[in-house]
Amino acid sequence: MRQRVVRVALTAALVAVVLLAVPLALVIRSSLYTAQRDALERVALAAAVRVSPDYVTGDPVELPHAPPGGRLGLYDQRARLRAGSGPTSGDAPVRHALGGGLVRSETGGQIVVTVPVSHAEQVIGVVRASSRAGAVQRRVVAAWGVLLGVAVLAVSIAVLVARRQARMLAAPLEELSRHCRAVAEGDLTQRAASSSIAEIDQVAHTHNEMLDNLSELLRREHDFTSNASHQLRTPLAGLQLALEDGLGQDDETRLRPVVAEALATTERLHHTVEELLRLSRSQGWAHSAATRVAAQQLIRETADRWHGLFARDGRRLVSAADDLPEDARIPAGPVSEVLGILLDNARVHGRGTVQIRVRDLGSALAFDVSDEGSIDEDPARLFDRGHSGGGPGAGIGLALARDLAVSLGGRLSVTHRSPTTFMLLLPIAEGSEEAPAP
């Protein structure tokens, strides 16, 4: 690109110089020749004024000095040289001047001006002034040389300016090209830097916006895969155990509860996938679009679902949801997912009795999930994806719970390090006309 910019600028400079220099060179040549003729004419007129009519009778004639490098002479009516210097016999310009007119001509390598000398309305002689044309030509060539030097200097300056401008134009584009190659190789963290050229900055800004959107899309897809792997692992394992238990039952009456539990687990898996898809498709979706249930009902259903898992580990699960407004309804799916993640985190990483408690804060509900364990590390790092450094799915649950809470317009935080207590703060919508989910 740099060479193309320089070529374009050089071509434009050459065209401009040619269009200016050629007419100027012709003007210089014409003006120098005209100036020389004017000088000869002034000398000839001054000489003609000093010629007396008595020169024809033999009176001496005193002519002024001839021009530098030239000649000045007086010719009679027969075109014979009577005074000064010049051809012995008058040439064509002299003969033409005898007809009564001033003559300016170039002949025999000389510039010649002839002026008639009149007396009593008759031409009694001619003054002839001449100089070598070569001297004027040398001055023309010298002036053309200066003009050529100025033209070369102008073109050189134009080339230097063009190269500088080419660097200014090409450097941001080359940097943008290197940035695009890095992105094509998979480095989506690259961002195009700004420059001093508005048009290129606009392209870079649009390119950066495209990368931001693409990175966000890839992040959501990656998060969805990780979230799905994390959230579906435990329910699928429970479903598998229930089905295996059902295969070992011969009595239909004992098989029915197993199938019912499997169907309930399948329904929960369906809701989990819906929540993950909603979260991955947008930065946050309106929680009013989700099915709403009473907070007390959701706490009872969550405690019933998780009571068996804690009982198998020899631990207790206690829930408390008293004094809550009857018309306080919350999004069932996402809140259930958040509570499930907190309970699973307490089951795996906590110890002792686990408690779920809901508090009415007026315009919001506070869901507290606590156990008898403690947190040794920085609580803020618990919500970073992959903070545990484990295998696939490790360190994802709490990050997902935080994202779900934010999507609902709420907040998830650690309120106590010992005993470990997580709090989900969730705005409530009172007086909703939507019926509770079955």
C-alpha cells in the first residue's frame, strides 16, 4: 500500500509540475527575448533622435554607445552604413525600415531592431541595433535550469511528504492486518488499537465490537456446556439409580413409585435445561417470563427433593419459611436451580446440619443456606469459574448460581464464613395473578 500511495502522489506531483513548468518555461523564453528587443529598441530610438538631417551633407554623427555585446549603426537612404557598426550594406530589416516602419526581427543568429529617421515627413536614414541571439538563449537556458531545479525540489518534497503520509496511512492498516491474523489464529483477546485516522478508527471500532460479540457468544456457549455438564450430572445419576432400582422390582405396586420418581426427575431435568438455555441466549432475561410460585411452596418442594440425599450421608436438612406474605411469588425454575446448587455445595463441601431459611425484607426475600462448616479462602473467589482447580465441571456451580441470581435482578453472596452461609437476595412481585405451578 505504501508504494501505491507514493506512486499516486508522485504521479500527481509530476502532472502538476509539468502543467506549471512547461507554460512557465515558454513564458520565460518569450519574456527574455521581448526584454532584449525592448532594450535594442530603446537604444535605436535614442540614436535616431540624435541624428541630424545634415548628416547627408557630410556632418559627423555622434551615436550613443552600442548595447553590450551588440552593434549600433546608421544607414542612409541607399542602405549604406554611414556611422557606427554593422553590415556594410543594409540587410532586410534596414530595407524594410526605409519604407517608414519600425522593424523587430531575428536573422542570422542576431536580434535586430531598425528605426527609421524622418525629416520633413521623409525617411532620410535608418538606425539599426542588434545583439547576438546566443547570449539571450544562454540566459533562457540558465532560467530553465533554475526552473528545473525548483521542479526537482518540488517533486522531491512531494515524494518525502507522500512517503510520510503513506507510513501514516499504512501503519494502522498493517497493524489491523496483524491483529486480524492473530484473531484468525484463535486469539480472541486481541483488540485493534486506535489511530489518528477517523475512517480506519471506525473500521477498528466495528471490528472490536464484532470480536466482543463473538467472544461473548463463545463464552455463553462454553458456559452453557459447562453448566449443563455440572447441573445434569447429579440428576442423571439419581435417575439412573432409580431406574436400576425399578428393574429389580417384580411387584407392580412397588414399581410405580420408582417410575413416578423417575418421571419427576426427568421433569426437573427438562426445567434445568430450559433455565440454562435461557441464561445462555441473553445476558439476562426478564424473570417475569418464568413460572411463579409461592416462596413457601418452593421451599417445601426443595426440602422434600433434597432430604433423601442428605439422609443417605447421615446429615439433616432443616427448612424454615414462616411469616411470608401469601402473595409473594418468585420465579420457580431459576430460584430452584440456585437453591439446588447451594444445597449441593453444602452437601459436598460443608458438614453437619444444613438449613434453608427465608426472610421477608419487604420488597425482597432473603434465602439463607447454611451449614456447620467454614470457608478458609477469600469468599469472592468462590464465584469464579474453575477456582477449585478440579476436573471438568469443577468450580462451576456457584458461578452459575451467581449468574442466575443476576439474571433475576437479585444478588448472591457469602454472609458468614463460619458457619458457612450463602444468601440469595431476590426482589419479589406481590399480587401476581398467575396461579401457582402444580
